[in-house]
Amino acid sequence: MAATSPRVLTSEFFDRPADRVARELLGASLVVRAADGRLNRHLVFETEAYLGAHDLACHGSRGLTKRNATMFGPAGRWYVYLCYGMHWMLNIVTGREGVPAAVLIRGVGEHVGPGRLTKSLGIDRSFDGQPASRRAGLWLEASGIALPRRLIERTPRIGVGYAGEWAEKPLRFVVDPERIARLSGQL
């Protein structure tokens, strides 16, 4: 029996509320095409949801700017911005066009923390606005693993203390990568 290739997550997957997408990305793979053409797959184990203009922690809460314009675009595109003048942050746009919502990819594979993740994987502003696709060289694939909700920890997002009541919303989703590996039969 021939092996099937993993299913690339398309814009239809991302055209939903950010909190739902953030939870369902756990266990998926972030795939990066290296300069030599090799594909490197990294298991997603931590995400954060940013829900739109009403979410005071969201970049779109103060309106459209040159920096956040990608967030207002179609679902399934990368939103990459520079944080503290030194760390690139990788987000995937979610929901309908015109609503600034996205999911921050916080942890994949052995990379903990969104700044370390992008630095280690060579992700920078050049991906901003690109579709999450093989053509762009950076995409997400479904794992086929059904993660029970009891394995997913929900916590407040990190570094958004300025957002008032929105700082405490449980919009960060985390799962122990070893548990995903056990479920997928990799351990």
C-alpha cells in the first residue's frame, strides 16, 4: 500500500475563529523547505489566539497600519512582524477578510518560544503576506492525530499585560509534545 502524503492545511481550515484554529493546530506540523530543498517538519505544541479588533491584545485593535495590514487580509497567509526590534513572530491569519485575527505559533519541535523558533528555522519578514503553501516554502500539515481536550492546557497569553481584561483570557494552547508523539506512535 502506497504511503499518502500529509494533507496541507488550506485557507478553508484557517477561515474560522482564531481560538478554534489555535487549538486544532496542536499536533500539526510546521513544514519548512530548506535552501537545499529538504523538508523539515516540526510538531506544533504551543499557540496563541488573537481574535480581532475587539481583542485588546491583538495588533488590529487599534486599526489598520502598514505593520499589521496582513492580519486584515485573507485567511491562510503568514503574518510576520518584528518584536522588540529583534525577534520575528510567526502568525497565521484566520477568519474572514477584514477582521484582524491570527494565531501566533509559539512552540514547534525542539523550539520553545516564538523568537527562538523563527531564528532557528530561518523565518523572517520575507514570509509576511505569503500563503501558507508549498510554493512559499513554509506551510502547515494535518497530523491526523485527534488530541483529547484533557491533554490541552489553556492559559492566559504571554506578554500582553497591557491589554486589560484581555490579558487574562485563556487563549494560549499548550500540549506536551511527548504526549502527541505517544498518540501518533512515534514513542
